[in-house]
Amino acid sequence: MPVLEAKNIDKFFYNPSKTQVLKKVSFGVEKGEFVSIVGKSGCGKSTLLYILSTMDTDYQGELYMDGEMISGKPKNYLAHIRNAKIGFVFQFHYLLNEFSVLENVLIPGLKLGLHSRDELEHRAMEKLKFFDMQDHALKRANQLSGGQKQRVAIARALINDPVLIMGDEPTGNLDKKNSDIVFHKFREMAQQFKQTMLIVTHDPEFADGTDRTIEMEDGKVIRQ
Amino acid sequence: MKWTLIIEIAKALMLARMKQTLIAATGVMFSITMFVALLGFMNGLNTMLDGLVLNRTPHIRFYNEIKPNPNQPIDQSEEFKDKLNIIRSIKPSTSRLSIHNSASIIQNLEADPRVLGVSPKIAAQVFFNVGTIDLTGIVNGIDVEKEAALFAFSDYVTVGNHEDLNQINTIILGKGAADRMLADIGDVIQVTTAQGNRVQLKVVGYFQSGLGDFDNVNSYASINTVQKMLGEPASYITDIQVKLNDFTIAPAMASELRDIYQIDADDIQTVNAQFETGTQIRSMISYAVGITLLVVSGFGIYNILNMMIYEKLDTIAILKAIGFNSSDVNRIFITIALTIGIVGGVLGLVFGFLAGLAIDQVPFETEALPTIKTFPVDYNPKYYIIGGTFSLITTYFAGFFPARKASRVDPVEIIRGK
């Protein structure tokens, strides 16, 4: 059973005029797969990712996660799904500057509320250790460099053991060295933990390192 | 959803914008301070000004009025009963000023649970003989202890001791009357009653009510002294003054007892209607000013929260992306607003109380108000409760719209817009 399955996703933008950005997009991601989505800018790959992430609900078609149909579910339920089942990594880090590194990693766990704070803190430290960030745990988020922030963001995405990690050009804003570090961490996660991941990228090197590449053009999947 | 996390996030957001948060809380604090101090001061003044007259006024006063008998013989006769009878030049009947059966009326009233206390009184018209000149005046015969307990008599005796009145043939002169007679404490003055009896009375004190005209005419002596002056027996009383536990029932009670005792009864509301109107308008104005202050500080909170939301759009978007739903975000910002309201409100109440204490120390001495040395302040908890409640209500509403706006932020728009 696929972890994520999209069936005939159509998406329109209405501003300034009606344009179809996604045309009958269908694909699936199997458990443990490390998948990348590539394509020229404007081909609709980010738009697709936001639909898959459940944040954008304005589309036609069907979306299944963990075998469950999630299209048309109420917003609060979708928020819960994002919290429990999806981990997010954005292009621009998006840590909360008001909190420490450790707290940033903790917050989705506290929100889910399955474990005690002590246990979550322990788990958060484990994740930070995996990304070599344990020494920075008590720093403020805005005291870190770009590459460090991105590693913390990935640690945060992992805190609730999500069934799927999604990334929107996670290395897009990083220099070569940091981008390599982050890429290798993704690879490690795929190999060591069999973590299912779906990453949008326009970095061909990154795409080459994934198990499977979905190529998009003009709102259509042309190769998968 | 756990509140601890919401409170933690709200706290972090406030700390990140400490200065603005403090300014908003200061705004609330200032308005609550002003609200409490203003109302306390205003109502202190109200109570004092009303007390000038109302303390000294019985809630119900029983007396016999000299007036023509309404039941003229012609109306009673069989022949003319149903006719329109016009009689010219009716004279008052020789009814007595004294209240008939006063002892049993007083006993009855004292047994009534609605009644706080009863004090008998005799008002006697007199002339004060000063050399060759006679000054008119009124000597009020009072039961000294009851008058002091019910009508704060001792507060208005500015010189001398009111208890000295219990000695026979003593008098406490109104300040105005004493000044005109050049009568010092210990002097003996001569008084002639309307019936022509001459009495010598010793001055034991001055009385100053704050109402000049009243003090020019009125003086006080014990009820026995006045009865003796008039040559009347111990049952002679012209007024029965009643103080009630709840003075709002005075009009109803006055008309009820008027019929039972068959004498005239005036209630405080009818006699002093204008005082209550003035009091009401003054408190209305102070409430209006106080609530305006609170609403203005509410707009301050609204502004600051709006600013905070624009600055923190990224934070809101990321919270939503990692699984916070709209109502969580709403609660975070409502929590911020209410925290500002509670902190500002509590500080405001404390500072308002201190401001009240400070106003209470400001000297305020005037001839007309002998008992007042500093500005009066009312520390009624009512104003503190109203102020606290209003600070919570206004901050809640000030937070309501910004919080709703924050909860409607579309994370995709913010994250893609980067």
C-alpha cells in the first residue's frame, strides 16, 4: 500500500486569469521510498507539494495518505494529520526565532501530546545528535547559520516519527558545502531508517541521489 | 490541545516584543488607575455632599401641620353632602402641633423591622434677646444620644461637647446665630418663647452644618429643656424622625403610616429629590469618562496585536504548517490580549488604590464643611470589581479581531511568497 497516492489532481489559479497549473497529476510513493520531484520553475512542482501537504485544499482530484482518503476533510483534521504524519522542510529554514533550537524541535511533539515533555526532550536531543547539532540545543534559532538552521528544521520534521517527510527545495538556499551535508543526511535517513521522503528540487545532483525521480513539465507528470 | 503549550508560545511572542507588550499593558494600567481613582474620588465627594443634607434629614418625618380641617361640617350634613360647597375664609382649626399619643407611636416604630432608629424632636420658635434687639430663631429639642447615633449630630458640633446638652438649661447655638449674638462658650443667653416664657440658657457649644442659612436660625437643646421652656409636659413632641434600614422604601412607608397614625409624614425622596438627581448625573459622568479611557486603551491593544500579527506572519504560517489549527492560533493571540489585560488591570487596581490614598491626603478645608479636612475618597470594592471586569472585557474584544485575523492566515500564501 502506498504511503501517499495522488489521483487525477487538477489545480487552477484564478488570478489574474484562469490558468490550469496541474493537469491530472497521478502518482504514488511507496513506504521507504526516497522520491524527488524535478522540473523547470513554474512547472507546478511546488504547487503540487503544497496540495500533497494538505495545506492547500483548493484542488480537484483525490489524495490518499496511509490508505486514507484525505481530500475534503475538515481543516482541523488536516492540521492534525500534518502534525502527526507529515514532517516539513522548507527552502527558507522556517524556524521560530522566539524559541531555542531544542524548543523548535519540541513544539510539534508537544502539540501532538503523545509523550511527556521529558521524553520529548530526550527524543529531540537524539534527533539533534543525529544532525550533529546537540551542542547548539540551547541557542536561539536566529543565532545559527543557514545550514545549521536547515539541519534543525529536518530534526523538527522527524520528532513525531512521521510516515512521510516533504521538502520544498531544502538545499535551494544553501551553499555547496552545506547543501552536501544536508543531502547526505537525507540519504542517511533513507538508508538507516527507511524514512519515506518526497523532496521537490531543481538540483540535478540531489535528484540523482534519490531512489526515484518524478519529472514534471507544464503541470503534467512526464516521467516517473 | 494543551493550554500549557499555547501559553508557552504566547509568552515567547510577548517576550519577543517586550516593549510593545509593556506599552499596551501600561495603557490598560493607566486607564484602570484613572477609572478607579476617578470613581473613588467622585463618589467620595458625592457621599460627602449628599451627606451634608441627607445625614441630617430623617428618612420619614411625622408631624402635625397647621391647616384647615378638610372635613368641614357642611360636607357632613345630610342635606349638602352631595352638593358643591364653597366656604370662604376658612381658618385653621385649633389643632395641636404636638403629636397625639407620641409614646405609643414611637414604641410601634421601634418594633418595626424596617426601622433603624427613631428620634423625637420639638421645634420651638423663639426670640433670642440680645440687648434691646430680638433675633428670631428655632430651638430644636432633641434626644441627644439618638440624634448623635442616627443623624451624626456630634460631627457638626464644631466647638464644645454635644453631651453637655444633657444638663438642663444648656444650648448649642448655630454658628451664625452665635456670631450675631457675640455669645461665647459659657455665656448665658436669654430666650423668649412664642408663648412669652423667658428662659436663661447656658451656651455649651457651636453647631455648624455647612448650610449658612440653617446655622443662622437653628440651635439645639435637650428635649427636656425645650419642654420646660414651653411649659409643656414630658409627652410633648412635635416631630418624630425615623431612619430606615433601606431608605428607598421611605415613600411607600410614609404613605402607609400616614394613614395608620393619622398625621402628616414626609419622606426623604420627596423632600430632597434634587440631591439624588445630582448624584446620579455625577456618577454617570464619571463612569462615562472611565469607560472611555478603557475603550481607548482597548484600541491600543488592538493596534499592537495587529502589528504583532503582521510581524509574526512567518511564525503563524510555520505553526500552521507543523499542525496547529486555526483555533490554536486564535487562542494564542487571545491569551496574549488577556495577559496584557490581566497584568495591566491588576497593576491598575493597585495604582488606583494608591492614587486614592494620595488624593485622600490632599488638604481640603472649607468654612462650609467643618468635618472635612482632606478630599474624601470612596474605597468601595464595587469600583475595583467594575474596573477589573471591564479591563478583561475590553482586552478580550481588542484581541478578538486580531486573533481572528491571525487564525485565518493561509500558510501556503506566506511560505510561497518568500
